[in-house]
Amino acid sequence: MSKPAPNPEDLDSIALAGAKAKGKRPWFLADPNVERVLSITMAVAGELAVLRQRLDTIETLLEERGSISKADIEAFSPSPAQQEARGRWNQEYLARILRILQQDQDAMERPDEPTSEEAGERIGEK
């Protein structure tokens, strides 16, 4: 028999937020401080994405009904078209946030390509 789900009001959200997997934390970047900042940034980005979807829900319901309750917001289920639009927004949003990492990756794959500063100097020489 499975254990019943805990009552959300009984959960210690602060303790849960600090929970971690067993063992040492793996580091993927050369500087752990850079990775910490990236981790914080991505957590904030995730919260903002959720807030954006909630705002989209509120706007959609207000357009359809004129007034809404918190229960309306919680019960809302986006249509397939709305889900697709939200998914596209999330992809574009993450691409904007992680753009510098993508650009660094691209630069490593093309080491002979001049930087924008070098290109500007070359143009200025002509």
C-alpha cells in the first residue's frame, strides 16, 4: 500500500528548498562561484517563467470571462495552441538567457573567426 501524499500545509518549504542529493555536489564549470551564480540565475529564470505562464492564464481568463477567482486560475488548463505558444516562449526565453553560453560554444568551434573588436579594427584599417 502506498503512503498518502503529505498535506501541503504540513510541508516545510524552506527545508525542502534546501534539500540536496546525497554525496558531493558535482561541478561542471571551472569556477564554482560562476556555477553558483548560474544556478541562482536559472532558479530565478524558472520562477519568472512560471510567473509568466500564470500571468498568461490570468489574461486569458479575464478576456474570456471578465472576472476570475483564484480557483479559476488554479483550474485553468491551456489549449493545445496555448501550450505550443507557451513552449515556444519558454524556448526563446531560455535562449535569450543562455545566449552568452551559446556564443562561447560557437566561438570555441570557430577559433579562427575574429572577435567583433578585431573585425572593427580590420574595417578601420581599410
